[in-house]
Amino acid sequence: MALAYARRGFLVFNISYRLAPRHPFPAAVMDACAAYEWVVKNAAAHGGDLSRLVLAGESAGANLVTSLTLAACYKRSEPHARAVWDTGVVPRAVIPACGIFQVSDTERFLRRKKLPSWIGDRLTEVTDAYLRNASSLEAGALDLADPVVAIERGEPPDRPLPPFFTPVGTKDPLLDDTRRLKAALDKLGVPCEARYYPGELHAFHALVFRPNARRCWAHTYDFLDRNLK
């Protein structure tokens, strides 16, 4: 997926982060915040233009780029989030694809619809692995694991949130989280273009030879062309 952006002419910084269960929340968010700081400091040396910064991620990456955007637009108390805020740089656009936007209570997906047991197991494992130390966290500390919950509170951001493009397949078990994110951003008056691709599963647009994947990438590029003018 990084290559798809690079071939379009974008300078791409493809980041890594620590993984649960060995490194539970907030390790991944801390690493993403550190990467954000690094990009802000070093993008120009690589020919980058921070006035056209885009955050893009898929699945868990969608969660992280949404949380990074909150850190850039809301003045928060966590040191890693405050470091993002202190850069003074807000992304121009955000593309969280096929995202899980609330890591807590992944059993909600099972309550809403009947899913194969192995999918249910994988979903609940996300909560168990990523949030295994959640009981020791302070109130509100899960906002950067559950960004849609934070946005649903409807608190005005300290800096304007950028426009979002949120593609997802209609057969993706995580579909409802995209619908929730769209509704929450709409209530805040934040532009959010949600695209739903009939019959497609999780991360379908990685299979770039498929017609709906090609449509998704075309929609993605069109969104960027419109919002990076």
C-alpha cells in the first residue's frame, strides 16, 4: 500500500511500531507519536512538504492514524500526545481504511451480528492483547486506543480536524466502526467521505488487481487531489 502512494508521486514514510501482546497499549501509539515527531523534523531534508502531510493506515494502522490526528488537534496530557501537539503540525488529510476505531469491547461485533467463531476469537484477542493493562490506566487514557469513542463525545477540537476518507468493504467485520466514525465526525462538522465497497472483505484494497480495489484507489487519489490543492 505504501508503494501505491509512492507510485502516485507521494513521499512516503512507512513506520513501524511495537506489537501486542508483548508490548500492549500505549506502546504502539507512543511509537507512532515518535515517528510523527521524526517526520516533522526530517521531512524537509527528504523533499517533503509538511503543509501537505497526510496520515494513512489500514486496520490497526487506521486506529493509529486517527489517534495521531486527535493528538495533533486536541491538547492532551499524555507526554507522547503532547509531543505531537507541540510540533504545531496538523495533517492536511487522514485516510483510515478498514479501521478498528474502538479496541475495547470488541465483543460488540459479536453482539451485533453472527460471525464465524474464528473471527470472533481474533476480534476479542485484539482487546485482550492490546489492552491487557487497561485496568491500571487513568480515566480517559483509552482515548488513543478508542478514538471513535473520544470523537463521539462531541468535544470541539483545539485545532480544526482535517478531512477524512474512510474506505471499507461491506463484508468487513469492522464495518460498523467506520459507520460510527463517519457519524461522529459529521456531528462535529468535520468532512468525512466514507466509501462502502459491496461484498468486499477486510483490507480488500491490498489486492490491487480486483475491480473494487482499483475503484478504492481511484477514490483515494481523487480525495487527495481535492484536499491537497
